[in-house]
Amino acid sequence: MSATTPANPESVFTYGAPQLKFGSGASDEIGYDLSRYGVERVLVVTDAGLAATGIPQRVADQMAQFGIEARVYDGVHVEPTDQSLIAAIEEARSSGPWDAFVAVGGGSSIDTAKAINLLSTNPGELMDYVNVPVGKGEAPPKPLKPLVAVPTTTGTGAESTTICVMDVISARVKTGISHARLRPTLAVIDPDLTLTQPSGVTAASGMDILCHALESYTARWYTTYDRKNPDQRVPYCGSNPISDMWSEKALSLLAGSFRRAVRHGDEVQARSDMAMAATFAGMGFGNAGVHIPHANAYPIAGQVKDFHPKDYPAGEPMVPHGMSVALTAPEAFRFTFDASPDRHVRAAQLLAPNAGIPTTPQEFLPMVLADLMRDIDIPNGVGAVGFEENDIPDLVDGAMKQQRLLATSPKEVTEDDIAGIFRRSMSLW
């Protein structure tokens, strides 16, 4: 890595992950799993679209045989906002107390459940815990209740991470809460629940998996940070030997399954591999961190104008999180290449094992990403989702607010650097 080694370098990295249950039918065992914690009342958190399939209610109903009363809350907002989270928290507080929470759905449901859990067990309001400079960035003083995360989409890795993401409406920016206590107690990965995920959702959420793996793999190496005291350690500690292992395996799985899962959604093995890749990538970036593509994604999603993605619910304009991350990824990795050339080349080889290294190795990973994005119908850059050159200053301002993420970049990032990445990402091919 090209980051300068400090005078007193860090020598410790941390690793954390939830307990994991993976496989067909794993979601049928949640009642048993929760019974081991002695819980009696459980709130199942989901969105209305998924609730209509009956899956969340099925998860709730099978808890009764273990003496657990479970209620379904289906008010989750796809791409949560501070307002939707506050509404969910107020509902949970008024209908509680709850002994545990189960999130069934995509990252939106899991993040909403994290926020409910946080504010049901700790004092204060949502913005007290939101990352600075948007919120106060306070740490929760009390432990949280058990949280079981049951993803039905393959992408966010939220079942493995310590992060809750939201749009703050008044600031027109996407930000979040990050603390080790937010990490789910148990991740239940049942690939059968992803078989009905539409191709557009599979494509967008799959790009989130991919960028999680790529960003954590190319993140700043942990020893290039100043040494921290134990109470200063944060979940994002930089790339390290453990996160590398998960990220590399995720990239290898994606190489063989991503296009197949988008084109043939009923192919069980492809869906299983995507679910495994999402979990592995989550275990990687949930400790190493992500950087420029995710920092850029937050203002793209927060400042959306009139874009309506394929296969997502009709209604308000939105740029799905995984799509917003992907739109500047090729240019972001072109920018970070000189910080760790070998890693960028290795990542491209894992993702496209049959491709030859181009004469200019800096172009290898951007080329592989652009080819994939074309193949799975991801929009051709930031301009394709409605942004113009005169929007760049606002996009840059939103990205620069994500210092928690940009601090993980393998090289220093200025406003001019981010502006250049956005400018070159208006059209990618």
C-alpha cells in the first residue's frame, strides 16, 4: 500500500462476525435458535412487498412451537431514511418491550432492525448516534438485544456488519451509524429465499457484493494507521490477512455465478454461490472497511432526481444502493491503482480468470468492471441515472462528508480527486 507508514504504526487488527447458519431451509430453524436465548417476545421486521409473499409471517409462525410470541412489522422503507427509521423506532417502542428482533428482507430491513434495536435498548434519539458530521456520532452506552438477520436479497452484507445506513432527508445525503454493538447476533442465510429476486435487483445488489469485496481488498493496510488505544478501535481497521481471505473467496464465487444469477434466477447453485459471496464479502468489508465507491454512492442515492430502476417498486425516484456504488467504481479503482498495483491486478484476475492482463495494467480492473456492468444492464455511469456536469459540486460535497469511509482509501483523496472521478464517471463506455 502507498500510504505513508506513521512514526508509531498500528500493529493490531480486529475481526468480528456474527454466528452463521447457512443452507436451504435454515430460516425454518429460527424459533429454535432464539429459544436458546430465553426470549418470549420477538418483533419481525420486514417491508410490505416481502410481507405480501408470506415469508416473514412464516418465520414468525414457526416460533410459536418454542413458546415465543412473534409479531410482524412491515413498515420498512426501501432505502431507509431518517424519517422511516424514526417511525419504525416509535412503533417498536410503543408496542414493546421486545426480547429480540428478527430482520427478514434486504439491507433495508436489516438496517431498520438495527436502528430499532439500538433505540429500544439505549437512550436518546436517532441523530445522537449517526456518524459525524451529519450526526453526533455517540457510542451506545448499553448492550443491545439479540438480532437475527435473514437476508432475502444477495448484496448488502448487512447481516455481517456493524453498520446501519440511511438517507438523511434534510441534508440530502446518505450516511449511517457504525458501532460494534449493531452487528447481528446470528446471520441466517437461506438461499431458497432469494430465488424470486428479480434480475434487476440481483444485478444491483450483486454489484454491492462485488464492491464490498473490491473495496475491502484494496483498502488501506491496517499497519499504515497511527496506533490506537483499545478504546479507540473501530470496526473498520483497514485491510488485513483475515479480510483478504474473505474478499478473495467472494470475488472467485462472483466470477462463476454473478452473470448466471442475473440471467437465470431459478438456478439454485448460482443463487447459493451469490448468497455465499455476499456473506463472505460482508465478513471482509465489515472489518476492513470500504472507501471511495461507497462514499460516492451516498450522495448519488441521496440526491436522485427522477430515476426509476428496473424491477424495483414503482413510486419515488431512487438509485438502489448497489447500483449507486457501481456507477463510479471503475474510475475509483483507476484512481487508486498506484496505491497497490498488485492487488488491483489480482482482484481483476479473480473476477475474470480467463482475461489477459492489458498492456496498461491500470486499465485491467476498470475494464473487467465495465464489461460486467454492460452484461448485467447496470446504467452507463452517473449521467445515465439523471445527473449532469453541474451536479458534480453537490455530489462532491456529499461524498466528502463520508470521512469515515474515505479514511479507508489506500491513498489520500481531495475534493478535486472526487470531482474528477465523478466527471469521468458521467459515461463509462
